[in-house]
Amino acid sequence: MSRAVIKTAEWTLSLDESPDVPRIVYRAACLECGMVSLPGSDESLSVEVWAIKHTGLNPSHRRFTLRTAQPWVVEPAPGNPYYDAEMDERHDRARNEAG
């Protein structure tokens, strides 16, 4: 038999603002056939054009659902053991980059 102690730790949920992550992702889904557009990152124009073209090819397909997604990230909050470890790693990286 083994024992474990699980401690609680605080985490923070926020929008992922990493430079390589889109702020918002758009998709359109046809309510007639279920086809879904390719994702459009940070702008909806490509998804809007897809819906219009889809209707052009399928004149009875005129209703769509717009789906949007915003990437989130969960990070350790101050006081969480992972927070301290990540801060140490960031400091070490900064020192190494400085010379």
C-alpha cells in the first residue's frame, strides 16, 4: 500500500498571448450538410468567402454556424511550486543570453 499527500496549488487561466498563437480562430459550418471551413486566424474574411462559395456550389445551403475559439493557457500562480521553478528557469535563461 502506498500513501500520497496531494496539496492544492493556485493556477491562472487566461487568454494565450504568445506571439505564435492566433488571438481568435474562426470556422463556419454548413447547417445543411455539416461541411466545415478551414480555420481563419485573427480574421473572418476567408471563412465568410468560404460560406458564400459553398452556397454558390450548393444553392440550397444557405445557413451556417460561425464558430469562434480563443486559445487559453493555464499557468502557475505565485505560491505554486511550478511558478517558482519556472521563474528560476527564466532567470537562468536570461543570464545565459546576457553572456
